[in-house]
Amino acid sequence: MQKKESTAAAGQLPKREKRSYCIGALGQGMIYAVMSSYISDFYLNVMHLSAIFVLLLMLLARVWDAVNDPLMGVVMDRANPKRGKMRTYIYLVPWPVILLTLALFFAPNYYVDAGISQNALMFYAAVTYVAWGMIYTVGDIPFWSLPNAMVADPQARGKLISLGRTTNGVGSAVPMVLFMAIGPLLKSVFGFAEGVRLEQTRYIIIALVVSVLGGLLYFQTALGVRERIALPKAAKQRQPGEPSALSLIFHNKPLLLVVAMGVLSAGRYMLQAAAIHVARYSIGIEGKDVQSSISTVSLIFQVSLAVGMFGAMLLLPVLMDHFRYKQLLIGSCLLGGAAGLAIFLIGYNNIYVLIPLLILCSIPAGVLNNLSYAMVADTLDYMEWSTGYRKTGLGQACQSFVNKLDNALATSAVVLVYIVQKLDVNSMMTANTNVSALSMPASTRGGFFAMVSLVPAISLLLCIIPMFFYDLEGKKKDQITKDLAERRAATAAPQLP
């Protein structure tokens, strides 16, 4: 038994644990995607909230995340629950996340006869959005920290994270498929007319399916994995002479470079976050009704994103055996940036011509979404090697915050286009009517189209810059791995600090 555990810790994880972790990632991806991809559309075009309010809500919530995410990281590092430093939270979090996801896409003005004031709707949106983000964080940071406690070998850990991120991406496609299928179904089978009523019904169905199914899949990870790289019992308070958590973070140059890369690459989320808005107000298809046109354009974007992103994710485990993380990142971002510029130059008049370029522009999303997590784990090895301390929760909190910040920046860019274009959404989408993208002014169509072409291109090219200074690879990385293994073997209880 001892030998089996040692072998697993070294890198040969049982298949059932890999499978359990990936299934949980699949469920988590479903839940996160319905929020990140559609919440801005729901607020603006279904609840008809003020664009200024939505913009402020997204930005202020991220200010709170700047406190909330590191706080959760510190709690995870300091606490020593009986069920595990990380698994404990995955036992608890899925249930409130299910309820809050349903609440997030519940439109109160749909279920009452009398109208509800804008102030009441804004209060409801703010409370549910912030609460969802806080509870999601409680599970997200421990979940993506789990590989640190499951396997010590950086290569095996990186491949486990890559597999998890791939299945997480597959899960993110589920609400998109539901969105495209349910709209036409409600119209053709159940007789819904175009407009807000159809959209409200569609969103509550999607939220119900995704939250329940995703939450159950998410929960089973807590039952199926082990924390075999046992973390030591941490003191509840910082001990004399121990550096502060912030000091450890700000003196970890590789981690700061990964964070900088993550922030600068926020534009990659535009292909997902802005797709539904582009389908409504930029790209229309001649000869189709509004609902069919929106569904078709959304389908093209999501299939292109899936092919590019998931194709890259599936190839990464093989590519990681032959190329360094840095090489893969720079190469994919150059390719995606060039594709984005080409999309912008071709324009929005023929969506079918853009499909190959949309696929190429989506490749960096798969590479970045996978490798950034693996690189954060490597920077935590560097922290432990150089200081003797390892703040796993806080390190993953940085990555969690960057992901949420990137999504918020993408969503805020969408909202800014609404503000700049001065769109009167109330007149464009009433209870039983909807406008066609083909009837929108060229300036409006061009403004929305830039979000899925020019913005991602610039972002992908900018995020390459920090990678030129990243040196945690090759011989240096191998030496760190070797030194850490020797240190742990020399202690009475070989555990990660």
C-alpha cells in the first residue's frame, strides 16, 4: 500500500482519480460558462437593466474579488479541515452554487403582473451576482489547487491540469448548445413569439439544466480524489519571522509574469462573451428570421471556438512533451493575433468566410486556459524552493482573480459598446418583437464586430510581452523539481509547506 501511494504521488495517478477530477471540471465548466457567456445579455436584453449599472456592477464586483479571492486563498492555506485542505470545500460549495445560478437567471419582472421598478431589479441583480461570485470562489480556488496535492511531479501535474481544463472547456459548451437549441424550439413547438418572453423562458431552462447537472458532476470530485501530497498542519496565525503572503507573492517574479500575461490576454474571452451580442446587433443572415439568424450566428461562433480551443487543448498533452510552455504560448498567440486582424479586415458581411479564421483565433484560448494553471503550479514550486514556504491557495487565488477579471473586462467592453452606440434596447426587444442585425446602422454593426476581431488580436499580441521575461523552464525548472524532491524525502513527514 505504501509503495502504491508513493508511486501515485510521484506521478502515476489512478485512472479513476483522473476521471473523477475531469468530471468535476466538466460540471464546473458548465456552471461558469452560463454566467460568463450570457449574464451581460440577460441583464441588458432580458431584464433591461441600465448599461451604466451593468458596467459598474461588473467592475465593482471585481474590486471586491481583489479582496475576496486572496482572502479565500489565505483561509485555505491556514485551515486544516478533516476532509482535506481542498476537498472539504468541494463537498459544500456545489449546493449553494446550484441555487444561486438559478437565482442569477431568474427575471422577477417576468413572473408578476405589476411592473417592478428598475431600482428593485438592480438591487436583485447586484445581490445575486456578488453572492454567486463569492460562493463560486470558495470552491474554485480549492478545485484548481487539488492537483498540487494529488501529484508532485510537475509534468504529471501539468497534464492533469491540462486534462481538467480541457473537460472544463467541454462543459462550457453545454449552455451554448442549449442556448442555440431552446430558442427555435420555444418558437416553433411552443408558439412563443420573438422577444423578451422567449428569452426569459430560454434562460431559466438553461440555468435549471446547467446548474443541477453541473453541480452534481462538480460534487462527485470530492468523493473520487485523494490529497496524497499531504500539506502540513498550518498555524492559524502568521508566525514570527514568517514573511507575509503578499511579500511572497510580490517577490515571486514568475508568478507576477503569469498574472500579467493573464490580464493582458483578457481579449481572448471576447469571442465567447460578445458572440451573442454580435449575433443580435452586428452579423445577420439574409433570408432567416431573427431567432434563426441569432441561433445560426451563435452556432458558428461557438463551433469555431470549440474546434480551435478544444483542438488545442486535446493536442497540448502531446505538445507539452516536445515544447516548453513559453514556446507554446508565444506561438499560439502570434497565430491568433494575426487571425484576429484578418477577421477585422474582411468584415462582417459574410460570416461563413470567417469560419477558418475564427478557429485560428480561438486556438490561444485553449493554450492559455490550460498552461496558465500549470505555470502557476510551477511558480508555487519556485516559491517553495526559494523561500521554504508554499502558499498554494493564495497562488491559485491570483489565477482565479485574473480569470474573473478577464471575463469582467470582456463583458465591460461589450457594455461600453452599448453605451457608446446609445442603443435603446427597450425599443428593439419588446415582449413579442425583436430587431434584425441587418437593420442596424453600419457604425453599430462595426462597433460590435470589432469586439470579436480587433480587440482579441491586440490583446493576444500584447500578452506575449511578459513571456519574454519568463525563465522558469528547462534546466532551472528541472533543478527546482529535483531539489524539492530531495528536501521532502529528507524530512520526517514529506509534505508541501
